Amino acid sequence: MKKNILILMPSMFIGGAERSLIGLLDSIDYKKYNIDLFLYRQEGEFIKFIPSKVNLLSQKNEYTNFDRPIKDILFSKNFKYGIKRLKSKIDIKKNGQVNVWSSLQYIYHNMMSLLPNIDKEYDLAINFLNPAEILVEKVNAKKKIAWIHTDYTKIIPDKELDLKVYENVDYIANVSKTCEEQFLSVYEQLEDKCIVIENILSENFIKEQSKEVIIDEEFNNVDEETLKILSIGRYDGAKNFDNVPEICSNILKHGYKVKWYIIGFGMGENLIKEKIKEFNMQNNVILLGKKENPYPYIKACNIYVQPSRYEGKSVAVREAQILNKPVIITNFETSKSQLTDGFDGVIVPMDNKGCAEGICNLIKDKKLQQKLIENTKITDYTNKQELEKIYALLEG
């Protein structure tokens, strides 16, 4: 008899966790497991990539109020949700340090009493992204997993709210051993619940999508002597794209012709544009914006760079390795769990000057570039074996 799994996800807008979820859904053994997917908002470019064998549960409109403008909610029949959102704003200010994680904690917690339960009993339920209070309070499942996709030392959680949630799940899954260590440095008392389940990616999906023709003139109209550097991610502080103009300026000073393209979107876009102007990099650092399919761009670039201040485990880096690109990442705290320095990528210093020098060293070292490429060809980055850990939890 098939076992039933529920996965909770806020939406399917473009992002690394969303691409990882598609990889997971592509790889599940549907002969043995039924998969229900509950999206708080049935929106996002990646909805169309959800496999047909997945049962997408009907939207519950109450769950769409997490990020709608408060003003719109207050002047609608859902005004009670607006009041709860205002309460969340007060809690956020009391916290003293505004950040995405704690903001979501307060919003979820304050709205919890107004949210309906998710019907049906499951053998396993997974909260794939964001705080897991909905998993604890609104889902009936024999086993529950809260999945962590970030470096926990870089967020500022409300620890009391976190512990109330984590004490009531069966497992806390981190995307790498280093991320688990970072999580336990904050919550060492939760060690017995922690497991590592890495991001699962679909190689076939990535390679098929990479065959799409690029029609973007800003990317295509480049002479053969100019190297194309690519980065992908949200335009926010974690990804460090605001420092790319200065890094790129330093690369040009070393005499290399490069254009650095950045695919993504987010609240930090204006800061990046300001830095582009400050360093006069309008012709060399190009924001391509949101791309539903980034894979042709990865395939066409010369070097992929992830210049992040911190990461859980970058999905985009893995995708670049699947497409056999030389990869450079900065020395963020979890970097050594991302790749093997000198084998299938290069780790460079975090400071702008050191980062630029590291990129220049790889540009001029053609043998190392080829070594990195060849080693990506003999390495499996899909992590499909990680599914066995999920199956074991179900069967155990």
C-alpha cells in the first residue's frame, strides 16, 4: 500500500529552494508514494514544472494573506488577518533587528489561530521552506520534517518561537553537514532531531532546459575575446551582488575583458545599480533580471561565480557544475560543503580585492579551468541517493 507524503511550500516563484523542490518531485518513486503538495499561494513561474503525478491540493485562501499588502487586507472581508499582520509588525519592532526569518515567524505565529487545518492524515509531512509552525499546528502526520535551507548563524530568530516549533517535529533536515553544525551552534539541545538531507536536483530537467535558445541581445552581443561571468540569486544582502561592481572593476584593472551578468530579482536591486554607477561598470556589470529558465545562460557562460556573504548550500552552484562550468565561490562559512577547492571549483577570499584576484587567477589558468570542467563530468551532483534517507524515515 502506498504511503502518503505532504510537502508544504509558500509558492513556486523563481528561487533555489523552488528548483530543489522540483528536483525532489522529479525523483520520487511514485509507485510507492503518493505526494500531496500544498502551496500557500498557487503562484510562481515554476508551477508548470510540477510533475503531473503530484497532487496539488486546492488553495486555501486564508493562507494567501501572509504577504499581501496589509492595507489591502484591512479594507477587505479578511480584515482580521490584517490586524494580525499589524500585531506582527509590532513584534518585529520589539525584536529590534528586522530580518526575513523572524518576520515570518511572527506573521505565521500571529495568524495561526485564523488558519484552517490541512485535511487528511499523512505518513510523513515536510515543511520545505521557511518557519515550520504551520507543519506543527495545522498538519496531521505520523512524522514531521522541518527542512532548513540557510546558515542559521546568519539569521536572527526568535528562539522561543523556534524551540516551540522544533520540539514538536520529529526531524530537522539541514542541506549540508556544515549547515547542521551551524544550526546546532544555535540549538545544541536539538542534536538528536537533526539529519542531513542535501538538495536533490534533476539532471535531465536541467540539461533539457539548457538547450533553449537565448534571445537576450545584452547577453548575445559580446565579442569572442570577452569572458562571460554569470551569477544567479536574489538581489539581497546574502548574495553580495552589491560588491560585484567593485570586484569587476578590479578584474578589468588586471587587464582582462569581462562582462559579469547577474540573473535575479529582489529588494536590493537599487543598491546594486547605485554601485554599478559608482564604479562606472554600466558596460561590464549587467542585471538581466528574473529569468524563468536560467540554464541556457549557465551553459553559455565561461565562468560561474557565487560571491555570497553566506549560503546554506547554493542550488545554482550545483546546477552550474551539472552543466560542466568552472565554478568560483567566496569563502563563506559553509563553502567547503559546497565544493572541493581545486577539484570541482575554486574558493576565493570574501574581500573584494582578494575575490577579484582569485577570479583572475582562474581566468589565466586554462589548465585549471579544464581540470574543473572534467571533474564535474565525473561527479554526480543530483544527490538522488538523499531520497533513500526520506524513504528510511518512512519505513523506520
